[in-house]
Amino acid sequence: MHRTRKAGYYVKKTDEIFLTTDIMNTSPKAATVNLALTWEYIEGHPAGFDIVFPVWLDVKGKCLNETTGVADNELVFTAKSKTGWVSKTGGDLILAISHIHDGNTEQEIFMDGKPICKSIPAYGETADFVTHQESDGHGHDHGTSEHIYHVSSVTQCTNVAKVVPGSLFTITSSYDMKKHEGQKDHHGDPEPIMGIQFLHLARPWDEAMKDIAAAKNGDLQDFQDLVRGKKGKPPVEP
């Protein structure tokens, strides 16, 4: 539920909720992680509430199958989506949250070619987001310490835009690996970049319920089979 707007996801009694976690440890030492989830919900049909539909916007396009045109050895670049996403319905775009990796400098959403939201990351705001290195990883101490600053927060956009059927959304994600070191995996190889924006589209209850009622169970079953590994392989991240 959006805290400044009477809107939230509609969950039926028979719905299933999937949770995928991606936890990063910047230290070579093992750590214990506790994950706590707090759910805020209202039973029944709350008066005056809109239903929120989530939209995944990605620089890799539909099904993550488009090229961004960025070469592997580029350190400063802007990845751009080609086809984007077209809304079949109207509504209010009430929230946009970005997901990016280290090295990002800004991410921007466009509706019908006009900028409507820019997300800016901050780095190393607390000690939890700063890696302190004493060597190059092979036991060779260079005599000086190195601090790597990781993304610690990213600005969000609220009450973004009024959406109409046919509205086209595209996204650009800018990286500068010279300014901010990119993420690396356990082998020291560069991690894939991310350029994702989670859009939250609020629609009137009665109108939204008609689309929910018309949704085909087969579409959901295909998704569940994919997530559970029963049908093909999930798309590769950008």
C-alpha cells in the first residue's frame, strides 16, 4: 500500500507470493543474515482504494532479449531500451523504484519520449557500504588501503504521471566505471549491469477488477513453472 495514496496490490485467497532474495557479502568472511518481512494489509474491499499493477521496465527490453548496444570493454556508457513498454490501460503512475548496480550515475524514465523520472544513486553513506581492501586478493599487500564505495541508496519518484492507453515507456541507465568501480563476482570478474525500474500503476477498483477476473490461469501457471524450473530456463540478466 502506498503511504500517501489509497492504493495497494489486490491479493486473492488462492494467490501465491514468490520471494527471490539476492544478498551480497563484500567481506571474505561468512556472515549470518536474518530476513524479516512486515506485511501491511486490509481485508475485503476498502472504500476509496485503487488497485496497483506492477510493471517491470528494463533496458534489455521485453523478456530481456534486446541488446543495449554497450560493448564489454566500455567504462562510461548509457544503456537504452529499444522498444520499451506500451500501457494497454490508463491510470496513475504513483511510484517508480530503480534497481541498479555499482557504477551507475543516473537512471531515467521517459513517457512518449518525455522525461518523467530520474533516479540518482548515492555511494558509501555509511560504513556498511564501504569495502576496505588491504591487498589485491592474492596476498600481495601494496602498502596502501583501498576503499570501494557501494550504492547505499537511490532516489525514488512518487506521483509521477497520468497514464493513458498507448503510453510508451522507455528507460536509460548511465554508468561511469571510472568514477565508481563496478561490482565483481567471487572470482573478481565484472558482474552484469542492471537497469531496471519498477513502476506502480494505480487503477480504479471496478475497472481493475474486470481485468483481474478476465486473467487466464494458464498465464500464471506458465510463470510458476518457469520460476520453479519446470519449464525452460529463466531469462538471463542484462
